[in-house]
Amino acid sequence: MGHSESTAEMYRVFNTAAGIYDQSGVEFFGPIGRKLVEYSGIGPGESVLDIGCGRGAALFPAADVVGAHGEVIGIDIAEEMVAHAEAGAKDRGLRQVTVRLMNGQAPAFPAARFDAVIGSFSVFIWTHGAPELRPYVPLLRPGGRFAASAPSFFPTATGKWGFLPEAVHDLLLPHLTKPKEGDAYDCPFANIHNNWLVTEEVVGATLTEAGFADVEVREEALPIVVESGAQWVEWTRSHGMRRLWDRLGEQESRELAEEVSGRLDALRGTDGRITLPTPIVYMRARAPRA
């Protein structure tokens, strides 16, 4: 691949978070996974690869669509994620699902193995441009579909990153954009205004350069609804953003969490809840047909 990331910290973050990943009571990864599967155009009987499948937010909806005569293979770098996804598939009786421990940066499958390759809130973590997306093209059969979701880095009216609530943007962004240290991975937050997810045009051009055709991109706002600012903070600790908190000292982490929680609590609506519209990018494309 063009830019293979160190996987040590990536593994630690997601393996540690696996037990509480998508379990905070905040609806987020589930709706995104279902939307991505719908947007991808996956059909009954097809063979699908889910890269960075986590606990199954897109894996299980894909399995429902392909049915008993299709197959969905999920891969993840963290064995704890794999264990939870396997258990989830068994509980749901999804015999068409297989989950494997594998690095999504270098999926080891034969050429033309799949009708569709998807990545719900995963591939953006380690991709910096076309070179890192290019290896997914040969995994697809001619005309096969690639689809992914990611946080939107598109410009906002205020010039701030829309994925972070504006009220706490100034508190959290500096921590997210710190240069990597040691075995850390260089996530796209470090280059928030200079990565391949900054505009619809750049996303399209990047996928085209990687070798895909018929590229389509859309941005949609997903409302994150929480009961309190503290719940939002705990939600950020339950997925990849826990990387921010893990790098802070105990006192600094506590003080930052209190300040973030307080600012978000001030946004409560008349129903007592806090609603935070969060922009998500969905993209789809096809492998060359011949």
C-alpha cells in the first residue's frame, strides 16, 4: 500500500474499546451502518466484504440483505471486536456471516472475490488518499461496488469541523490534531483541512484516482441525541475518539470532561435532551466493468 500505518495504537484503541463499542445508548453506528448498506446497493445472494467491521453495525444489515444464499465476511484488526461480532452473528442465527482477524490496510483475499466491499466508519482512519484505497479495487468483480461512510470534513458556515459540536470545538480540536507520537497512527484529524474527505469533489477525484468508476458522494446530517453532556463524553470514550482521552493525564482528562459536559448541558432542548446534528459522508463507486 502507499502509506501503511502503524497498527499498534490502532489495535490498542479498538481492542480496548470493544467491550463498550456502540453500547453507550447513543444511536450512531447502527443508523450509519444501515444507511451505508442501503446506499451501497448490495443485493440478495451477493458476496460482501466488510472492512473494519467492529461489532457489526454494517455487517448484520448486509447479512440481512444478502440472505441465506449470500455471504458476508467481516474483518477487523482487534480480536475483541472479532469475538463480539462472531457472538452477535451467532445470536442472530446468521450462518452467512464469517468474521476474521485481519488488518484492513492489507486484506488478504483473491482477486475478484467479492461483489461488494464496504467500510462503515473504518477505512477513513488509515487512508490518506488514492494509494491506500487502490488495493480494494482488485478485490471486486468487474462492476462490483465499493461503499464507505466517514465523518464529514466538508467546510461549515463557521469554518469549524462539523463533527465536533460547535460549543466544544475549541476545547477538543487541539487534542485531536496533535502530531502522532511513537507508535501512534496518523489519523485524518491531524490534517483536518487537508485530507481526502474535505469536499465532495476531492472525495470523487480520490476514488477515481484509486481506480474506481461511477463515483457518487453525499453528505447527510445524523442527529446525535443524548440525555446529558456527560453521556456525550462517555460516548466519545466508547469508540475511536477515546484516543483523545487516553493521551491525557487523569486530572486534565477529568477537567476537560467536566468543561465539555457543562457546555453541552447548556444546549438542552425543551424535552430535556441534547440534539447534535452531525455531518456524515457516504460514498459509493464501482470497479471497472472490464
